[in-house]
Amino acid sequence: MREKGLFCAVIVAIFVLSLPAAAAVDYMLYDNYGGTWSDAEKTLGNTQDDLMCWAASASNVLEWTGWGNVGGISNTDEMFSYFQDHWTDKGGMMEYGWDWWFDGTNNSAGWSGWSQVDVAGGGFYPTENFGDYFHSSSNNAIALTTIADYLSSGYGTTIAVYGPGGHAITVWGYRYGLNSSDYLGIWVSDSDDDKGGDGVRPNSLRYYDVSMSGGKWYLEDFYGSDAWYIGAVQGLARVPEPATILLFGLSGLALLRKRKT
């Protein structure tokens, strides 16, 4: 009887091992919402972009969402150059660059060590409420859930990563395993990954495995280190479709008429 049980256990083990491994699935923003990824790049000889990874990431999202296509500016490299021409070469965050792009004001003005506006500009959408389109989370423990939520909602998505330093990159997709919450890694573009040269740098979409430790999501082998973790996730919704704006307007008009009666 014991031998029969052992034989059955062996058969079950062989059957399980013979099953095909669960395939990993990549969810990509542009596959589900159109457009394509972009990668504003720093250059080695440019002394105006050394600490402006946040502006490069902001520019990638401005291009994809459509908010960046203003004043003859048409692509992420031109948007990045515009930031360089109007902000100092210091660290910052995407939200302040996006907000300034909308209304021309810098909510991080006067902060020591932070990038500052040194040439007036931005303010391309003064009648829009930036807060209606901006989304942000700094909860480390749910960083991957937030990324997945933002991408599946159609938001251009960026992250701030910390560890040996601080850096900002753009997230275009994520990989999951057995179920949609089994997070395995993320697809990103990074302004620093091809910095070692002058002229137009090659665009790159890179994949990094992720792992959870101590309530934080870490990128594996990010610039040769496993010490970088995701500290903030920031997203921007796309320019509303004209039909959507019209629909909202008609809904509001109908509501007003209903209230009058």
C-alpha cells in the first residue's frame, strides 16, 4: 500500500513537471491605447541636461499624451530642449514640469537644490485644470499596482527611483505571471542609458525585473545594482478627445435644463 502511494506521488510529480510553464504577459500602454514609446536622451557634451532626467521623462509623456504638441513643438526631443531652455540644470519632479507646461507657474519655486524656471515660458493651457489630468502615488508598497492601474487607465506614466541616488524614468509597460497582480518587471525608457556620446542618441526600450523587499519594489540590475527602488509613480492623462468634451458639455447642458424644470 505504501509502495502504491509512493508510485502515485511520483506519477503526479512527473505530470506537474511536464506541464508547460505559465507564460509571462506584457501589458504595453501603446498596444492598448495607440501611439508609441519615446525616449528623450541626454548627451555627453550638453551641459544643460545633466540633472534633468525628470524633464526628459516629463517630455516623453507630454509627447504621448498629446499635451506637448504646441507652439510648433512636435516631439519629445524638442520638448526636452524646451525644458532645458527654461529651467536650470537641477533635479526636479515631473509633476512640476507638467504643471508649468499647463499654466506657466512652478510650484517648486524657491526650493533649495531644485530646478528653477530661469526663462519665462510654459503656460500652454491656461484654461485647463492640471489637477484634472494628473495622478500620483508615493506609496512604495503598491508602486507596481499603481503602475498597472495607471497604464491600464491610459495614463502616460513615470516613476522616481531612489537608492544610490535619485532618478526619473518613463514606464511603458509591465510584465506579469500567473495573474495580473503577479508582477515580474517593467518596460522603461531612460534618458541616461545612452548618454555616452554627442549628437542624436539612440532610443531604447529596456526591461527590468522587479522584486519586493521590505515593503519596497526594487529594480534588478539597474545600472549594475539591485539597490534602486520605486519611490513615486506619476501619471498624466491624454488630451481629451473632442467628442468626449462635446459629450461632457451636452451632459452638463441637459443637467442644467433638468434642474430648471
